Amino acid sequence: MSDTGQVASALDEFRRTLRLDDADLEVVGVDGGTVSLRLVLGPEACEECVLPKDMLETVLLQRLRREDDAVSAVVVDDPRVA
């Protein structure tokens, strides 16, 4: 994936699911094979309903690699992790 628009499109379905729990993902950037994302939790977010950071990164990596096997890592900035 070479740009943030491609990443956002690839994650549309996943993001729709997150929005049900008042959460979302923002694409921060793409650097080589690394995709950086930010988990955004709304005021009514069900924090326990969203996968833990390590699992979230694994699931997102698998999803993005279906679109582009050049994606080698996903890093999620998760506000739940201090």
C-alpha cells in the first residue's frame, strides 16, 4: 500500500464494525511496508469491546496483506495503552 487512501479503503469494513462501539481508526501514514494507525475512542466507546492492541495489530496486518503482500507491519497508537 503506497498511500493512506488505499489503506483507508482496505479497512472500510473493519472501521464500520468499530464505529458500532463508538471507535474508529485513523490512518497516520505509510512508510515502506509499515502502516501506522491511530485508534480513536469516542465518548461512548466500549473500550472492552475493541480488541486489545496486539490482537488488533495482528488482525489488521492480515487484512491489509490480503490487499498488498508488501505490508510487513501495522502499528496502532492505542489510547488504552499507557
